[in-house]
Amino acid sequence: MHLELPNVLTEKLQQYRQAVIRRAIAKVISLAAATVVLTLLILVTLDRTTDVPSAIRSLFWLACGTVLVGGIVFVLRSIASHRSAAAIAKEITQYDALFGDHLLGAIELADSAMEQKRSMRLCQAALQQVADETAKRNLLNLLPPQPMTTSRRITSLSAILMIALAAFLPQVTWNSIRRIVNPFAAIERLTLVQLDHIAETHVVPRGEATTWAVESDPNSRWQPQQADLEINGLGTLSGNLVDGLYTFQIPPLTQASDAVLQIGDADRVVQLQPVERPQLASVSATVFLPDYLQVQQQARQVEPTGNVFSVLEGSRLTLHLQTTAALQSATVDGEAVTVNGKTFDVEIAAEQNEVALSFTDNQGITAASESVIRFERTVDRAPTILIDEANVPSRVLHQQQLRFLLTTEDDFAVRKVGLEWSNENGSGERIIGPDDQSETLTALFSPIAFGVQEGETAIRFWAEDDLPGRARVYSPATSLTVLSTEDHAVWIGDQLTRWRQGAIEVRDRELRLLSANRDLMAVPESERDVKWRRQLAEQAAAEADNARRLKMIVQEGKAILSQAASNDQIPANNLEGLAQSINALDDLANGRMPRVAEMLNEASEAVEESKFAANADMESSQGELPDSDDSSTAPGNEAAGDVSNPERLGLSDTTIIDTSAAGKKPKEKKASAKQKLAEAVEDQAELVAKFDAVADQLRELLGQMDGSTLVKRMKAISRLQDRVAGRLSKFISRGFGRPTVEGETEVEASLADTDETVTRLQSVMDDLQAFLKRRDIRSFRVVYEEMKNDSVLDQLRLLKRQIPVHPGTSIAAAEFWADNLDRLADDLIEPPPPNDDQENEGGKQKKSLDPEIVLEVLRVLKSEVDLREETRQAERGREAMKPNDYASEAIRLSESQDLIRDRLDQVIDSLQTDRESAIQFAAEAEVLSSARAAMVDASESMVRPDTGPDVIAAQTEAIELLLRSRKVDPSSGGGSNSASSSGGNTDQEAIKLVGDALNELAEQRSGEVSTSTGASSFEVPERMRADLDRYFMRLEQRLGGTSQ
């Protein structure tokens, strides 16, 4: 049986249980309040100092949840621990041990069945007694007192602080509470310090310590006195507030670094980006020349030298500057200018001498220092004029034309170039240029055309530029004597006397050599020792030296003959006599005397030539005229040849050697030393006999007419390129392994020759183009179109630029153009008609022209060539002349053309004196009539007035008709209608020599070009050429690098 606890006791225990549970709940609530308020205070405080991440802000709810769970557990445990009366009694024992023991004992009696069996009544009495005692007590008083706990204090203090913070800073506090309550919501953090004005990236100069001044926002509610900048890897920098700025000394940075800027309760992550300071990348200027300069390009682009511009006084400039970075602003001498990205322009006045530039890029980085650009004002220098007068004679016939090669230079432009002459009878001047395409021009002086009378005459050239008030610049005066035809003939006689004396001296020297050779030949063979051989070798050297002397005599004679031929007062018979003498001396100097010297030398050595040497002597890269067979040169055969096939004398042609089918000499059997000496003495005796037969008379003109036809002009241009190759070859051979300075002379000469090649070829192409407008000749058109399509002029200009840099490869290029231009000259020549022979239909020999007629045609030809050059000169000076002066000059040239035409009319009339002559010379008359028609066209054009391409074309047509071109086989006796053929014989030696003078330069070149890089008898094997080319290329690159 189980005893029930008395109701009083049960109620008291229940009251106690409820009071304990209430206390547990109150304790949990207090702890929760303290946790919430304290956590909120802590997080709000943290949020004021830094931007608290969402994860940390979420700790608020984590703390609240933890306290809530812990409180519930705590309350449940309290309920569970006070569920039984015994548990409550045990707890009361802790507070009142006696009462607690009574209470616990009564509760145990109620639960003990054994005690109840023993004495039920006793147990009930005990329970009643305890109940009575409990009724008298208030069990709640047994609970310990509850002073103000720590959690309550924390709660109270935190609440007070929160209330105070909210009172003073309601917006930021409420913002922090919202951010804490909603940790993952996108709520912007409000701070007392505003940092929104600070960019996320701050640019600093690369590798330089710099200062960063951070401006404090005046709208901030708080202005801290100190700020911190924490740079990743470099520590924390502090800056104090001074005048609204926080200043930080940033160390040198070479790569981007993140930094945290902390000012009060605000912070901001800033990337420090190092960049290069802006610099000037390029500086150029547009120079506006002064107004007085009459140049086509008034504005010119110039580049500085070390930030210094050299400009003409009075010039205005516009500087064009480009920097390495896009600009924010730029100043010039402290004044702001407009910028456009990386560029800006600056106007420079005419009197300014320097400017100071500063600029800031778009990132706020300024230049390291100001850039100063200076302007050196130069004066307009006077023009210079140089004259090449090496070939100007001291005596000139009044109808003769002199050529002067002028080089005029000016720093901007030569406005006028003129010629001035003066003598005791008067003075005058003529405007001759300038040539806009070249600084070099040819000036012509013709006394009869300029109205200069006979006597001592001083010639000087002048040049003017655009500078107002500047006097003309004159060249040194050239003195010459203008002679009449009579005085000129006397002077020619004096020259012939001097020339004959030189020839006689050579003859006397040859006589002495012959006597000495005979003495040496008389020495017995047993006494011919080393000394004898040495004497014989000295004789050979003396013979060769005498041959060279004679060659000089021959050249002087040809020059005199050229002067004489221009004088129409000297009879043709006298010219023929002089020409025969010159031809004979030329044969001695170039044939017999060298052969005698060679035989003497071989006899002195007494050694047979090797097979290799013999083969080498037979090789040649140049076209040679094959020697006549012995049978043809024998006295008997020579006479027979003259009788059987005499050469007809006709109008002169341009003879060009065709070496494509040239024969080769058969090998001759070598003679012994004794035989060679005997042959040498015999030949020398004949040589001296020839000397005795030479007479001094007069010769012919046209030695200076290398450029009279398009063919010969092209040949001359080809030889210029040949000379360029030779000079460059000499430069490389001499300068191998030496500094490049030692060969500058050859390089400069090569550049000058190439420049002259371009100028002369431009003139030829212009003449060809104008000529084709008048007459469409197939060969001319083919050559012109080929040169135009191949851009020959541009290629030659490229060669000029390559010569100083790559002289080795330029040799091959020059040889290529020499060969190509020579081929083009050959292509200008139309093949002869199939029936162009000397015989008429009946097989009879055609009648030869009178030498006087041929000589007059040649003189007409030279006059026409001179007139064409005068026409070019007038066209060059057209812009510099006044209109009336130009018209007068054109009319004068037209009158000169009419005079030349009248002379040609007389020649045509002389060919048609009777019916037989008209038939015999019908072909010549037809050619001369066509030339006359071209002269009439030229004269009519010049009267307009006009001296342009149409006139030049008409004159060129007349010249080409007067001097027709053909290709002949050198092994034949000459052309069918040529007075100047390479082979054959003629009695009119003066006329033949005139033809030779016209064609000698053409015969110097055949269709082939010799190599300039080595001996003509040696050719580099094909397998070695590529390796040699690569070697010279590397050598030139090294030399170029060293010079740089």
C-alpha cells in the first residue's frame, strides 16, 4: 500500500518547483538579452571601424541561436531535475539540512512499503508531522537570493551604450544594425568618413619613390587626424591630416600592388599601378618658308637634331609632338594648349628661338622634366656655281659652239642662271636656266649666235636666288679668244707646226732606237750574254714608251683636225692630207710600234710562251675588229683590191660592230729569238720609212659629237655604267681590309656617274617620246616602251642609293645596266634593206659623192646638233626669262634653223645638177629632203614661240636622218653606203676620219660588256659565284655596321 503525501506538503513542493523553473527561465532570458545586446554592440562597433564581412555579421544570429538552444536545454533540465518530491527535498537539504532531512525522510516513508507494513500508523503520523511543519514554512524563502547577475549588468551596460550610440549617430547605427540583422542583404555600409571620391586604381611612376596626397572629403562627419595605407608586402604607411590632405610616401614600385586605405571608420582597397612617365615619342615640324621664296613646296616637313631645329630666318613653324601616352593636358611656356590623344601641335612665331614643354597624361603622371626645343635660325646662303672648263679651248672660231658643264646649288632654289660675256667691243648676257630636274646643266656659248665679235673675251656665269636685294653670284671669268675664219686658219697653222715638231721628235727618237737595235743585232751570238739581253729589253721598253708618245701625238692631231674641220675656209684637200698623216701615225702607234716592242721583248727573254699564255692572249671580252689576212694586206693584193672593189663615198652612217660572227685568228707558229730580232729590226726600218712619209696638213671635225644621235647617246650612257663598275671594282680591291674612308673618291665618282646616267637617260627618253609623236618607228617605240615598262630610271636611282651601302652587288648591277643600255642602243637600229648595196640595177659601181659635199653635210649635222642644245638651253631658261626676251630668243633660234636649212638646200641642189647626178644620188637627196622638212617644222614651231618637246623632236628627226645608223659585220669591208666603215679603203681620208670621229665611241663597244671585276681572260666558275656573292654581302654588312 502506498501512502499519499499530504496535500499541504504536495502544494508546497509544487510551489517550490514552479519557482525554480521560473528562475531558470528568467536566467535564460537574461543571458539571451545580454548575448543579443552585447553581440550587437560588438558588431556595430566593428562595423564602424571596418567593413565587416557577411560571414562575421552572421555570427549575431549564430550567437542568438546558440543562447536560445542552450536556454531551452537549461530550462528542460531544471524541469526534469525537479520533477520528483525526493529531488526537491534533496535540493532543500542544501539550503536547510534539518528540515530537508525531515522532508526527505517523510517522502521516503511514503514510498517505502516495508516501513508501512511495519507500522502504518506510525508512518502516517510522521508524514503529518512533516506536513504540519511544512505548512508553517515558506519554501520559497529557502531559495538563494538573486542579486544582479553579470548578464544583467552586461545587458544593461550594452543597452546604455547602444542607446547612446544611436542617440549621437542614429543613421550609421541604424545602418549597422540593419547590416547585422540582415547579414546577406545588399545594404551599403554608411561611414562617418567618405571615401567615394578615391579611385580604385592609383597610378604611380614606375621605379620611383613618390608622394600620394589623399584629399579628405569635407562632407565627412569625421575628420580623423591620421590615416593608414597598408601596401601588400611592404607594410603599413601612416599619414597625418594637414590642410585637408593625408600624405603618404610610397616606395618605388615595379609591379601592381594592392593597398588598403584606412581613414577612421572607412577603408578602401586601392590598386597601386606603376606606369612609365610620359615622354616625347616623336618631334617634327612643318616649316612655312618666308613669302619671298618662290618655291613650289612652301611648307616642308623637317626633323630635329637633338631637339634642335635648323630653320631659315623668318620661317614660321608648327611643331607636331607625339608622346608615349594619351595626354590629359599640355603647356607650352606655361600656357595650356589643346591636346588630341597622344599628340598636340604648337605654333612657333618667326622670332621665337625656344619653347619649354610640359605635359600630363590621362592618369595624372607628369613628365620627369620640361622638354626644351630650340630653333637655330640660319641665314639664306648665297647660291654657288661651279664650272667644269677642263676641255674649253683658249681659241675658238666665231661660228664654233662651246659647252660648259655647270653645277649650281642653293639651300632652297636657284631662280636664275645666266651667262655673261664681255670684250673691248661690248658685253651681253643670256639666261640659260636653271634646270628644275638637276643641279647640273650644260651651258652653250656660240660667239656668232650671241653676237660676240672677234677678240679677247671674258665669260663668266652667274646665279640668283630668291632673297630680295642680294647681288648675283658670279663664277671666275674664263678668258678665250674669238677668232675669225682667217685668224683661226692661221692659228691652226701654228698648232700644226707645233704638232709636226712633236711628231718629228718621236721620229728622231725612233731613228736612234733603230740604230741601237741594228748594233745589237750585229753582235755575234756567242757574245749575246745577260748584259746584251738586258740592253735588248731596255730597247723594247723604250720602243713601247715611244709608241705611247706617238699615241699622244695622234690624239693632239685629231683635236687639231677637229678644230680645222669646223672652219669652212680650210679646203677639204688640206683636211685630207692631215687626215692621211694622222691615220698613218695612228697605225704606227697602235700597230707596228707595239709589235716591234713585243718582238724585242720576246727576243730578249728567249723563252717560248706557254700554251696557257697563248690561249690567254687570244681571249677577249670586247668586240675587236679582226685583222685582215696577210694576203689582203700584201702590196700586190692591196692594189688589186682597190681596183676590183673601190669603196663608194656616200653620206656618213653610224657604224656599230657586230661581234656575233667575228672570226678568230689562227694560231701562229712561234719564231726563234734570232728571227724575232731580225723581224723587229726589219719592221722598225719600215716604220721609220713610214715616219718619213707623214705630212702635216689638216683634219676634220665631229670628235666631240658622241651624243649627236640617239644611238651614240645611249652608247655613251652605257659606257658611264661600265665606268661605274670599274671604279667600284677598284674601290673593293684597294679597300679590302682597310677603312672605308680610303675609297671614298671612287664611290663619290661612281655616284656622280650614276646621277649623270639618270639625267642623260631622262633626256634620251624625253626625245624618244617626242620623236614618236612625229614618226612612229617600230624600233624606237619598242625600245621606249621597254625602258618605260622596266622603270629604268627608277632602277638606276635605286642603284645610286645602293652604291655606298653595297658596292659589291652594285658592280653586277652596273654591269647589267651597261649591257642592257648597250643592247637597247643596238635595238634602236633598224636592219638594212635587203637591196642596200653599192651597185645599181645594171651592176655598175655607183658614183661617189664629192668630198666637199660630204664634209658640208657633216658640218650641217654638227650645226643642227648645236642648235638642238641651244634649244634645250632656251627651254630651261623659259621660266626665268621675260616673255619678250623668250620670244626674241625663240625667233633667233628659228632664224638659225632657217640658215642651216638653206645650207642643206644648197647641198640638195648640188646633188641634182644634171640628170645623171639626180639618178645616182636619188637616195641621198631623198634623205636630205626629209631632214629639210623636219627642219622646216622646227623653224615654224619656234616662231610661235615654242622651244618645247615638239621642236626637239623635229630637230632630233633631222639629225637622225642626216646620220643614219646601221649594223655592219667587222669582217666585211664596211657598210654598203658608209664613208666611215671599219673596213675597206678610201682616198677621201679626211671624210673617213670624220666618220670615225662620229663612230669611234660606238666601235669601242660591241654588243658585249666586259667584266670589271677581273681580267678578261679569267671567269669565275659557276660553282664559286654563289659563295663569293654571300661572302661580299657579309663583308659589306660588317663594313656598314662598323661605320655606323
